[in-house]
Amino acid sequence: MKNKKALISMMAIAVLMTACSSNNTGTSKDGGQSSANSNVKVDPFKMPNPIEVTTFKSLSPGAKLPAGDTVESNQYMKYISQKTNINFKILWYAAPQDHEQKMKLAIASNDLPDVMLVNEQIFLALAEAGQIEDMSKVYEKYASPLAKELYGSTNNKALEKATYKGKLMGIPNISVQADAASMVWVRKDWMDKLGLQPPKSVDDVTAIAKAFVEKDPDGNGKADTMGIAGFEKSLAVNGKAQRGDFKAVFQAFGAYPSGGVEGVSNWIKDSSGKIVYASITPETKQALSKLRDMYAAGAIDKEFVLRKDPNENIVSGKSGIFFGPWWSGGLAADTMKLNPKADFVPYLIPDAKGTVNTMMVPVSTQFIVVKKGMKNPEAAMIYANTFINAQRKVDPDALKLDFSVSAEHWPIGNATFDFADAVERKSDMLKKAMGGQTKPEELSPEMKEMFDKATRDKANPKADLKDWSGYYGYTAPAELLKQNMNKVYSEFTANTKTMERKWANLQKLEKETFFGIVMGEKPLEAFDKFVTDWKAQGGDEITKEVTDELSKSKK
């Protein structure tokens, strides 16, 4: 497995030498494998007898509940209890900004719950310290067919993420990979009015943007339109594409910088196979040069760095271009409410060789882990199976749940478990249903709802923009996702010791340099100084640590 996280100093003392006993009915001293290893036929969705399982969780202050419900007693807690015979006891919960620190303190004192949801950094620390259960046999015996199908859609990359020294040490979530692709959304109605062709390169996007600025595409006789909308964080290039970023421009040059954004670090292999931080490559300098030229030419909103909201100029009808993911139809719909003729169409922008490059979303970022010594580790897999069935709405009883209630109120918090290629799959299902190849009654509840929206919209186009935006992402944008792409995964997605101490300053250096270059406040040569300073101020040390950690994973 990749990304073996070196323990942070506070957590290094928390190595569990022996399994701990507890008054909690979910824990014991037997190593926890008796149930999983028996040959007795098991139910992957229900414990044979009720048990209590402890946990703690992250909970946003705004995650409100219906009147009468509490964090400890709500529809999700009751659903799990009734379905699985597992009664979760929440030892404590905290706001996201406090949760991780409080969890680290609990880990350092070995005061762990039976089951919890953790990020990659903490997962690796727990695995290295021997504080969590080996789930290999539990998964083999208890994983439901749907769970195994979901993991299979990742080519087992998700299970590899959760494997430490050859053992499956957690139950990983699965991120939808479609969220990685950055598309350029262009107002086709403006292109048609100005006699412009769809973009096939970054230069085409620049030319269209300049025309939108200079040729009065909205026809109001005023010089009040702009080209590409952006906002203050728009140079970020992480796994997920964001509305208003410039990920598509960078990737047209084979560049995958982190943009100096908190928590983001992209590590790739250069042409010689050496691991490098993606922000310091020659390709990143080339992309910055192009963005600098685009900004100087007026193709990019001159005040983008001051924009707190990337949507304001799009919805108001002032901007005709933005970069965003496949699900940006909602923003297009909001624009149409004020500008009924607005017709945003998405495109993918290839590099000079015609290849579409995409820095992918990490396949897994969260892991359900079980405390070493828990009597019934299979409870975690049974919970995951049941949660997946509810999240994917394949359990009829799950349809009775009010999913407008924050998913953070599920017993151990919110994580996505879906097909890695969920968007493309749903697109194919919708196409077959609309083409009559699949009967509506054969669709899942989720797909039936989407089919109904598409059917109503087909009968009366865009009369109800909620209907239109509810299915549009699975049509033209999803078809773009089915194209062949050069999919690049970050080689390392955890942290190192030096990153914890120096990363914030290095990110600040990167962000200030990149924005300064694009806006013309710094010369392009400032990139070379940035690379030198980055290496000297901790970058070289971090690179060595990353390389060492990746080398460990191969042993």
C-alpha cells in the first residue's frame, strides 16, 4: 500500500501492546476474530443478537435535526439499530475544526471507541501503532455483494488504500471519480450570436473569452460583459474540480499544481520516474505563463482574485465562461432564471497532442476502523453494508428516511460509498430508459426519479429548471466523461513529519507566487525563485520523506 504515514510525535507513544478489556459489550480480550473465522453461515446485514458499539464523531454546528431528535436518537440511529442489531453509543462528538485534535488526544491516551471513521493520516498512524483490528477475514466473510461490487469498480484501488503491510486494516470509502474532471462551460447562445466555434484548445477558450468581452454578446450596447469567471481560490488544482478554478488550463499543459491551498499536495512522477511535487515542474511554469497571458489579454475577469463568490458574475449574466465539474448544471439553471436565453454547454480541453489530462480524486480518503481487541469486529462491516444499501437506496425501508437531514447524523458520520464510475453508469441507465430499452419499473428509485424529471423536461423543455438540472449532468457532461483520458493519481496523499511543521509556510509561498505571476505583479522568472526557495525551506526534506514512505510501501 502507498502512503505509509510516519507517526506524529504525540501519537507515537500510543502503541497498543495488549488488547484492552472494557465494560462495553462491544469489546473483549479475545482478539476479536472468533465470529469472523467460524464456518457458521452469517448474515452480512444483522448481528445475531443486539450489541452496543461505542464511537465518536465529527459533527458540524449547522447539522440540524428535526424537533424531538437528538444526536444520540434520530432516524439514522434508529434505522441502523433496527436493521443491524447494533446500538451505537456516541462517547463524544465535536465540530470538524476540533474533532481531529480531540481524536489525536484520545489515540495518544489509547482511549479509543470500538469503531470510528478516520482520515488517511490517522488511519496510517493507528495501523502502524497496532491499535486497530485486521479486517481481512471480516471483509472476506461479511462484505455484502453490493459492497464488493462497489470496491470492484475501483479495480480494488480502494482496498489497496486500506491495506497496511499486507493486511486490510479498515473499510475505505469510495469517491466518485467523475468529480475530478474540469470542464469549460461556455454560453453557446453567445457563441452563436458572434459566429464562434466551440473551443478545442486553451487558445480557443482565450479567443472566445476576448470576444465575449469586446463584442457585446448580450446585445445591450454596453461594455459590461466579461470572459472567464474566477474567484480568490481559483488557482487550486486538487483532486476534485471546483467551480471557478483553473484546473483545466493547468492540465492542458500536463501540470497538476496544488495551488498553495490548505491540505492539498500533489505528488507525481516526472519523465524519469522520479517522485516530484507537482507544483515545481516545468509544465506548471508553462501553464502559469499561459494564464498570465490570458489575464493580461483581458480573457479572465480582472478582479477575479477579489471575488468571494465564483458564481455571482455567471448568474447575473455578465460572464460567459467558467471552469467546473460535470454537476455544474445547477449553476447554469440559476443563470437561466435571470437570463432565460442563457445556454451553457460543457467542453473538455485537451493538451497540444489532443490528450485530455485529469488529476484524479483520491479513490479513498476515509476509513472505518475497529479498535484492537473488539469482540465483534464484523459489526463494522455489517454497519457498512447496511449504510451502503441505504445510501444507494436499494433497501426499500431506506426510502422512508428523510435524506434532507444531514448525513453527519449517521452513527459514525458521513462518508460516500458509491461506484467509482457512478456518473457514467447512471448516464447509461438514463439513456437506455429514455430510449425505451429499459422499462421505468425496472429502474432503481433513484434512477426512476431521474427518468421522471427527464421525461417531464422532454415534454416541456426547461419549464421546470429543477427538473432540468436534476438530470442534465448525466447527459452531455457525462458523455464527456466517457472519453479516453490520461488519468493521473497523486502518488502520495498523506502527510510527513516535516509537512506538519513547514507545509503551511510553503503553501503560502506557493499561493502568493502563483497569483503574483498570473496577475502580472511578479515576473514569470519568479517561478524559478519559488522552486529554489521551496526546496530550501523544507521542500527537499519533505520530498525525501515522501520518497522514503513510498519505498516502504513496496516492501
